[in-house]
Amino acid sequence: MQTTGWEDEFREYVRARGPALLRAAHQLTGHPLDAEDLLQNALTKTYLAWDRIEDRRALDGYVRRAMVNINISQWRRRKLEEYPSDELPEMCTSSSDESHGEVHEELERALGELPERMRAAIVLRYYEDMTEPEIARTLGISVGTVKSTVSRAMGKLRSALTRHPS
């Protein structure tokens, strides 16, 4: 099967940027298999739009935006599976000699426990370095909702990281 130049260009892009994009997808979904599905869906959309993307330097942004939009669509369809509680978790202090890898693993686990909207807001704010107005536009919510969502998510992350020391 003979390929066109743009198909080769797309394949090379996926080979070069795939691992980094998969990490971003994992941050959004919190699950490796869901991340692979999310990235595959986003790459399919990118492939279909390849000839319309004039600025090749913007490809990562295009794929990331597609992943966020697809992920938002998926979690909007799901029912609320977490309910508020009157009980606060017990606070513990984590050991000071944790290695960077252990901290990263704990953070990954804690991110995976967050509800999808909170996880998306945290990933966009701290991993993608988006501003609150940018996050609000991306998630289709108000800036105030972004602020409260990020604040509650950070509280949950702090709680989870002190509750489950390595």
C-alpha cells in the first residue's frame, strides 16, 4: 500500500509525540487503558483534520484540546458516582524521605481518585498551565466554578496524600 506524504508526516508525528500525548491522556483519565482509548480517539480526529491544520507547531495543542473535549463529553454522559460526606478523613503526615518516584506514584493515584471534572481542571491548570478563563472555556463552565473546582480538588489531593503516606 502506497502512502501519501501527509500520511507519512502524520505517522512520524504520532511516533515522535505519542508517548508525551499518552502521558497527558493518562493525566486526564487516571487509567492507562482509558488513556489509550482517549488518545486514539483524539488522533483519529487529528488524522481526519490533518489537511486543515496549517500550523504544524500547533499539533500538540490540537490533539490535547481534542482529548479534553472527548473526555468532557464522556464524563458529562456518566452519572454522578461520588456523594458528599459529612466526615472528614483523618490527617496523617507523610514521611520526609520519600523519593521523587514514590511521590509521583502517590500523586498519580490521588489524581485517579478525583472525580473527572476535578481531575480535568487540575490537569489543565497545573500540567497544561492554562489560566482559569482558558479552563472555563475548555470545560464549558464559569471562571468561579473553575476556581472552586480547583480549590476542592487540591483539598482532596492534599487529604489523599497525607492519608496514604508511602
